Amino acid sequence: MTPAPAQAIPAIPATAQAIAARAPAIPAMAQAIPASTRVAPAAGPAKATTHVVRAGDTLSQIAVRHGLRITQLRDWNGLGKDEPLRIDGMLRLTAPESPLPAWKTLVTRVTTAEANGSPAKRCPVPAAELRRIWVRYLGFDGRAHTGHITMRRSLVGPVQRAFAKLYRWRFPIMAMPPAVPPDRTVLTLGYECRFVAGTRTWSQHSYGLAVDINPRQNPMIRGDYLDPPNSRPWLARTHHWAGMMHADGAVPAFTSEGFSWGGRWKTLKDYMHFSTTDR
């Protein structure tokens, strides 16, 4: 698919350097850990500031549960009068400093050094076939952030539309480059020149055909092998914690754009993984 024309896309800083320099701080790592795995302070648990939507939730139920008015929830989350709730979406339970800005995106080229690092790696896709897709996303702190993902240039349109849906559905993403968190396994990533773990077979990420969303909250499990290794609390997929993807929630943002989801695989489960090849 031909990348979306630049003139039709709202402006974002023109260079990667400019955006990286202005990138907002990464949400504190403690915010990414479900409340049930943290020790509450002696004075009692803090009042909830967000609510992740699950099947059956209504605005009226959420408002009553948290002692709020429906109008407050609509205003604080930019919800239209008849706009339905989306499973996996994260609602604010407190007034924001300012409304969420409109979603934006921009496409830039990728240099050989940015794509492959060292020519000795002999990556299977030349940099000319890749594009860096800048998107605005909702962070775990409930604020808008700017990040990028590198993908095959033929997938620019589908990837832009998928991230636009996630933003509209208020689905939170923990971190994207150019953020540099202490633990790189929390990053949402696309292209990476690497082999499938434990093999000499190129990963679908090496072809720019796959994306991993919130790896910690959506781990891969095969037998007793868990990736990332610190993600065991999120294996219980009946939970609806910030950043988790479910088949009736955030997953269709990508599957409706031609991606297959690793959460449907039989021999292993890869809840973070979306690819155009179902591999």
C-alpha cells in the first residue's frame, strides 16, 4: 500500500531529532504494574485514577462505582454523547490538565545505519523498503505522547489506521521509541533485524511485517518459556489491566487491517504479536 501523502497528514516535528528532543517522560514503571501486585501504603490503597473497560461495563456503572457523574466521565475522556465504550480502553477518573489533542502521524525514511546497524548483519530487507511511522499515542499516565515504529513501507497505511484506532479507543501504550526506558522489554516495536529466539531463522520483525504491542502486558508463553520473563502476572488473560489486549477489545485495531494475532495460535500464545504472515 502506498504511504499516506504527507500533505494530508497533520504536522509533527520534521525530524526525528526534533521529536526525540521533545519526547515526554516515560510513565513511572510502577504505574505499569497491576494494583494487585503492589503493596498498598499503610494508610490504605490510593484512590483509583483510571478504569480499564471490560465487557458489560457502562458509564453509569463506572460513575456509581467511583462516586462520579456520567457527564464528568464524558468530559474528562472526550466521549461523545452516544459514543460506546471500548473494551481495553482506559478511562480517566480525574479531570485532565487539558483535553487530549487530536491524533497525528508522520512518515519519514530510514537510513541504513538506523535500520541495520552493521552491514555485517546482512539483514533481509534494505532500508529503502522501510519507513519510520510517527504516531501520537495515549500513555499509561493518561497523557498524549509521541513515538515511532518502523515497518515495511507497504504497511504504512494499515499501521497508521491501527494506531489511530487505538488512540480513539483510549487504549494505552506503555512506551515507544524514542523513549529509552530502563527495561527495553516494555517498548512497543515493529522492525528489528533479529532471528527468532533460539534459531537462525529471520523473525518476521526482520522483514518489517510484524509489530509487538505492550510486551510486558501481553507476553509470549511456550511451555515454560516466558517472554518477557517478568510478565507472569499478565498471563491471567481474564484480567483487564492497562495495556492488555483482548480479542473483543483492542485486538481488532490490527486484525481489521490485515494482521493476524499471535494470541490465537495453538502451539504457543504470543499476545503482543501481530503480523501479516501469521508467523
